[in-house]
Amino acid sequence: MRAKFFDIRKKRDTIYSKKLKTGLIYSQKERGMVALFSAIVTVAIMSVVFAEYQYDNIVHLQVTQNVSSRMKAKYLAQSGVRFSLLLLNIQKKFIDPINQKFKFNYQLWSQIPISGELLSMLMNNGGSFLGSMTGSVSDSESYETDEKSEKPTLKNRINDGVEQNRLPKDSNSTNSENGDIKFERMFQYDGDFYAEISDENSKYSVNYFSNKFKTETIKLNLVSLFNQPEYKTFFEQTRENEQVISPEEVAAAFQDWVDGDDERSGFYSGAEDDRYNYLKKPYRNKNGVFSSFDELYMIYGVDDDLMSAFGDSLTIYGSNEININTCDENVLRSIIFGVVKDIPQTYLVPYSLEMNQLVNLIIEARTFSPFGNANEFYQLLNSMEGIKVDNTLKNRFKLTTKSTYFKITSYGSVDGVVQKVTAVVNTEKIDSFVFYKEE
């Protein structure tokens, strides 16, 4: 029996030894290596999963922050629009009557920076006033400054606009343990806004082509604007489709875009459908008024170069009434060239000294004593040596001394995210927008 037991054990050890040699059974050392390898793989997998999870959280956080910043920037841009409307209201109700009575030409909206910087300044002054009324400001409080500047940062000035004020401990007001009371800060916000107001009545309105009885008027206005000596070489260069486009042809293309017929108004580039059908990305002529200022770029002959030269003198709003007290130098020159029939040759030289002196004289005169009407402007021109206004040519221009259409361009910025709001308002109906766009 004992011999049989040893035979079975020997047989089992033989089988175990064979399995060990063939790899069917691992040794203790090998089992340890397998366990270590499994642990390493498990840790690696967990690290990858954790990294992926962390990355997703970072992405989601950044997306959330961007959405939040975009919303804040949007409302800051809207604040710039509202601030601008406030200034235009003040101009209309208070400043304009004073200007008219004393013959001033003060434009409040062009003299005040429309930005969070101004609001911050008003808030800081308001906080100082509040402190003087309720108690002394804590001596321990001071503005935080940038490392490179001793001046308070815009954000800190905004946050500290209404400062903490110290009251006696026995005051009836709700106090903290140190006897301080904190007033609720108003108008706290991150970022900044900036807005600009432009007088649309100081520009030529190309939508005036829709008035078929006044088409020739605005066409002559544009030709007079484009035909200035400074831009003569510009219209002699080959531009679109390797062709030279004259001022008259560009003005004709504007007319054909707006008027309701399909006849070319110009000899060559009066641009109806057949002109735009030959483009790489063809489109049809609108035969309707411009809906946005960017639409001007669809006109044959209009490109970045032309808009950089004349874009500030063009608009799609208003009835083409030019405010002689606010129009820019480009428009002033075009009016002079348009109403003076036999202008001296010295005025027709590019960057003419005589023309520059005349324009500067007009701007200086209207700054200190604005023109009461168009006749006063023409009288000033007639007083210049060698210049005589042609009474028949005066009908080419609709001059006024009052502006009603204004464009507001406002930007809001938070953490590098910028939102833009463009609004056009008629101050005769300032409670509604003529145009409004957020982007």
C-alpha cells in the first residue's frame, strides 16, 4: 500500500514537472511578474481614463467660461448703445437749444468718451460722495495697482467704485463686528465696453437712388466725391477684371443696384444682372435698397481700396441731406467741386494748398459759429477770391444744419471675447431703432 502511494506521488510530481516545463504552471517568481505587469497595466489604464476625464472637464469649463464671457460682452456692448442713446437724448433736449440760441456747434456725443472708463470714473466719484455723506472712508482701504503702473486698474476702479464706509458701533444701522457697514456695489461687471457715434447726415446716402425723381442728384453727388484730384490716379488703374472703372461708371453701378428697372444707366458698367452673371460666384442685381452697409461691397467697382477712400463718406440711411456743420473734409471738397463751375486751376491740383486752406477755413468757421443755413455756407465760398458759386449747380446738393440719423457702433469685451452691436437711430423717433444687429 505504501509503495502504491509513493508511485502515485511520483507520478503526480512527474506530471507537475512536465507542466512547469511547458508553461502550463507558473513558478512563484513568474507569478509575481505577472501580478506586477497586471498592476502596471491597470494603473496605466486608470491614468488614461482619469486624464481623459480631466481633459473633458477642462474643455467643458472653458466652453462654459466662453459662453459666460460672450454673454457678458454682449450685454456690455448693449450698455454702450444705451449710454450712446442717453447722450443723443441730452444733445437733442438740452444742448441743441443752447447751440441754436447762442450759435454754438457743440456736439456732446463727439466730446465724451463712451466707455466703461467714463462709467468707472463716475462711480468712483459717486463712492466718494457717498462716503462724505455717511461717514469716513476706512484708512486701510486703497486701490490695488498693476505691477507696472501706480494707477488703479480699470477692473479695480470699477470694483471699488462704491467704497466701504465706517459707522459708529452704536449706530442703528446693521453693523458688522468691527462697526463697518458695506454698501451694495452698483454696476459691477467684468470687462469693458467702448462705443462710437457717427453722424449719418454728414454722408451721402446711396439709398437715395430709390427716389426716381432725385436719382440724378445723388449720382452727381457721388461723381463729385469720386472725381476729387487726390483720387484721379486711383480711377486710372486697372482694378476689377483687369479693367479701368471711371467714377461715372461706379456711380452708375450704385444706381442700377437700387433702381427697379433692368436698363444699364452707364455706358459700360451700369451693372444689371448681365454684369454679375460673369463673376466666379454669380448673383443677381438686387433692384432694391441696401439692407446693410456691407452690401455695398457687392457693387461692381467697389472693393476694399475704394471703401478705404470713400467709405466714411457713404451711408445707406437718411434722405441724403448733408449737414454742412458736421460733414468731413472729403464731403466738403466734393460740395465745393460740385457747386463752383469755373474753379481756379490751383484748386484742381492733388493735395492743393489753396483747397486745403479753404477747407480748413470752413471747418474753423463752423466750429466757432456754425452755419445757420446753406446760404451762409455759399456766402462764405463767394467771399473767397476766384470762387463763384453757380446758382443752378446748388440744386445738386441738399444741405442742412441739423442731423437726425446717427449710427452707434458698440463693442463689449470680457476675457478676450469681443461682441459687437451696431444700431442706427433717428432722433426724431429715438424710442425705436432704424437698424439693429448683434455680432
